[in-house]
Amino acid sequence: MTDSLQTVASSLPFNTVIDIADRSEVVFLAELQSSEDAGKWLQAYESLTHSHWNVRKTYPSVKKMLFRKDFVCHHSAFIKADTDVANSTIVNNRGRSKNCNCSAKLTMKVYCDSTKSKKMKVV
């Protein structure tokens, strides 16, 4: 797992490195200066990993940070049709749903202080 994560980190912009990697959490560190940089990093991460992330929560006024957003995988149950567990079917009147109950989360944080690390946390 660590070798593939190192490959992903080395392919990302803003001098991205892996700080922590275990079974449930990966912390990427990158030299981000603004929310625009965070958007570019996320776009590069999505294209590299063939994934897509939906904004779950924003933090408009966070002390000690320039930017913070929580994301969930687009296959999560967030704002999706409910799944009928008993029949293994999706209760959706409009057709197919992308609800696969994926539990992947991504938290992006850009700190104000340049001496602190700029962290993006993938849980």
C-alpha cells in the first residue's frame, strides 16, 4: 500500500509528500498557499486516482486556517436515494443511483502560518 501511495504523492503538484499512512488514514503534506491551490491539488488528485469528491461541509471562518473543507466520495450515501437493505435494491424513482455507501472521506486544511505544515487528510 505504501509504495502505491508514494507513487501517487510524487505525481501530485505542490511538492506533495506522505506524512502518515496506516490502514484507516493517510495524511498528505503539500505546500499550498490558498484555496485556489487546494482546488488545483484536488483536481490533480481526482484525475490521478480516477475518483470524484463532493463537498460535505465547509468552514467559512476558521481560525488559524485559510481554507478547510470536508469531502465525501461521490459513491457515498450523502444526498443519494436510500438503499433497501432487505431486497438489496435502491429506492429511487428517477432511475439508477450512485449510492454504494462508500465511506471514503477527505478533509483539506490550509493553515495560515507558513511554519506549520499544509495538511490534506484522507481518511
